[in-house]
Amino acid sequence: MKIIDHLAGVSLFKGLSAENLEELAMIVTDQEFKRGQVIFNEGDDGVGFFVVITGRIKIYKMSAEGKEQILHLPGPGDTFAEVAVFTGSSYPAFAVALEKSRLFFFPKKSFIDSIRANPSLAMNMLASLSMRLKRFSRMIEALSLKEVPGRLAAHLLYLSEQSGDTQVVLDITKVHLASLLGTIPETLSRILGKMSKQGLIRTDGPHIAIPDLDGLDDLASGESRLT
Amino acid sequence: MKIIDHLAGVSLFKGLSAENLEELAMIVTDQEFKRGQVIFNEGDDGVGFFVVITGRIKIYKMSAEGKEQILHLPGPGDTFAEVAVFTGSSYPAFAVALEKSRLFFFPKKSFIDSIRANPSLAMNMLASLSMRLKRFSRMIEALSLKEVPGRLAAHLLYLSEQSGDTQVVLDITKVHLASLLGTIPETLSRILGKMSKQGLIRTDGPHIAIPDLDGLDDLASGESRLT
DNA sequence: CGGAAGATTGATCAGTTTCAAGCTCCGTGG
DNA sequence: CCACGGAGCTTGAAACTGATCAATCTTCCG
């Protein structure tokens, strides 16, 4: 499968002509990362951005004591580190591969040229950054205004909405889910337990069934609490 | 003073030609808001975005119990609600004027046309959104990985860096500062008190002197704590 | 097969919020 | 012009959420 065929499946490049994709393909570097391999560290020189072809990446911040807060978990078709391209500075977070991953790397300079020459690509990128901004503001809202049960409920509802099913399968470990929700595995485990006891969910390893969507909704919006 | 002269001072429009500014000026609506007046509510139809000419705007989220988390406090020359332009959906937060404010409003449709026609404007907007994204990720980091003293220390250092002075003047109330830091006025007051007692800062109303930059730095990075 | 990583549960502890009260300051209307 | 009322700010005591520390068990990757 050629590079251009992979690019065609990336939503950031949706609607671009074959010639445009051809041009983009010329500036791409195809890169492989092993599970656990560092892609960049916070503060590294921001030389370009990435598109995930296969695998899963963890973008995160870290505290002095080593606690991690996950910002983003891009998978196939997702992009990351675009910020470095447009602020012309260093990467503002850490990135490691959670599994064996194939990435396309776009060097900053060449990609900026592409964007300048291509209004549709610019619009796509603006839409992509705006979407990210929206998700980040939801994260800020959750961290500041919701307690852990509310954040978890909101996340489960989000997953359920994505899959269009009241059966949800976690494709990340609970350690990572905790880090994404801004808490720790112990707390997450306890709260999943409480939710089960109250009949809001049924858990079986990474499988979570949601028999009571309305109950979770009340939790997520702060209208009820977990006793 | 004509609209175009105001536009020239907005960093989002930096580097644009006089003709470009002229075109932009044609799609602007000049609007006045009184102190406390609502500009839009979360969920309202996102019809366009704003540039602040004079005054101060509060962009915030709100919990079910009425607690507020400030996302952004745009002042003269700053923009807000750009996200609504590019995601084509509703406003994702609340906006009110903190004081009598003059705003320029850009309707979504016309502004998108301007961007498509003008690569420099597109690049400026990409840079602006990226900067915002970076600030939001710092906020997420702070809320999740730092305690209130650390967040406050980081914010004071930020203000000091902006002004290039170890003397800082708060141009917002402490109620708003608390909301910006993800806490409440009582906690903020106590922590300012502790910092003063330890000689990290000296406070006099909205004036805060920082005699011990290194001490604050240690607090902000989590290397020390407030006993 | 061995060991590290993931997951769960209990007891304790620290940080922050909540509730309550009192204070100053300022704008506005009588 | 003064008084009133509300907003901003501070301090204290009590309650609570979530983190920490510790132990155990399981799983899965090398």
C-alpha cells in the first residue's frame, strides 16, 4: 500500500485532490516505533507533526513526582503535535508509543508551505485544532467542576455514544483510563465498584455494560452522587 | 478612529495588507456590551467570533451547583469564540462582559470566505489556536498535577514574566483569580496568607511583590510545599 | 517460566471545600 | 450627601473527597 493511499484515509486530508495528496506524500517520512518507545519529550525542539497509521500513542504531561496526566491518545487516522508546527517552539508534552506503531512524520517547514498553498488543507487543520480545543475545554471543565465519579460517568457515556451501543469495551488499561480522567488506578477501581453495586454498570474485565444510561447521565451532570 | 485602524492593532491580523483589512472591515459589526451583560451562553448557536477592542470578557464553564471555571479572560486585541467558526456548532462555554466593552463581531460565513482567500490570515489563525491549545494543556496539567499553591505560584510567575517585573498588579478580582485557578476565594485567601507568612510574596491589595522568585519556582514545579 | 505490570481492597492521611460569620469598600438611590 | 446594600475579602471549624501506603492476586510479555 502506497503512502498516498494511507493519506487518503486521514480526515485531516479529506477533500484534497490527488495532486495535493501526491505533494504531501513527498514530504512524509515513514517511521516505526516499538511499544514503549519515546517519540519526543516535553521541551524537545518541535520539528514537525505526526499522523498515526497504525498503533496507539500516549500524549501526556508529568508531575515532579512522576504522576502522569494523559492529554490525548491518538490512534489510526489521528494527528498529534500540530501545535509545534504553528507556534514554532518546542513540544509542550511527552509522547510515547503504547504499542508497535507506524507514523507518518511531516517536517514543519515543508508542511507550512503545503498549508499556505492549499486553502482546503488550512481549513481542515483549523477544524481539527478547534475540535481539540473543544475537547480540552471539556477536560478542564471536568477536572475543575466534576468529581471523579462524574468524570468517569461522562467518559463512559462518551464511549457509549461513539460506539452507538450500551456495551462498551475499554481499549486501554485502567491505569491509563485513570490517568486520562485525572485520578489514580485505586480510586478508579473503587468507583467502578460502587457504580456496579448501585446497578449503574456491569463490568467484566474491559467490558462495561450500561443498563442505566439515565442514572449515569445524572452522575455526569452533577445531579446525583455516588453514596 | 475607523474600524480598519482598530483591526490593524489586533495580532490576529498582523501582517495583512491594507486591502485585506479593508475587506475584513466590511464584514465587521461593532458592538457594545455593559458590565455584566451576557454575550452568549453555552449551547447557543455559534454564529461567529469576536475581537475585543476595549474592556474585558470572561469565558467560563459552569457546574450544576453554579461553580464557575474561567477558561480565558480576553482583553483588548484578543479574540474569542473562534472555535465556533471552524467546528460549525454551538458555543462551548459562557461569555459575559466583566466591564463596559466594545467588541467587533465577525459572522462565521463571511469570515470563512476571508480565510480561504487569504493564506496569511489562515496562518495567523492557526498560530492563535495553537497558542490557545498550549495554554489549555498547561491548565489541564495544573489542575491535575499541581495543588492550589503550585497553581498560584505558577500564575504569579507568569504574570511577573509578562510584566518583566517582580512587582505584579492583579487586574482581576480574587474571586475571578480563584475561578481561573480552579479553586474558591477562601482557599486562595488562605494560601496567599501562607505565602506571605513564609516570605515568598508581599501583598497589598491587588499589588503583589515577589522577593523570592526561586522559592515560588520550587513551589510551582512541585519541588517544595507550603507547610 | 519468571518477573514486571495491571488490578483490587483496606486503613490512614492531607488538601480542599463547605458553612458560617464579620469585615471593608464602593456605587447608587433616597 | 449620607445610608444602605451588595460585592469582595478574610478567617475559623467541621466535613469530605481523593491520594497515599501497603498487601495481595492475576495476567501477560519476553
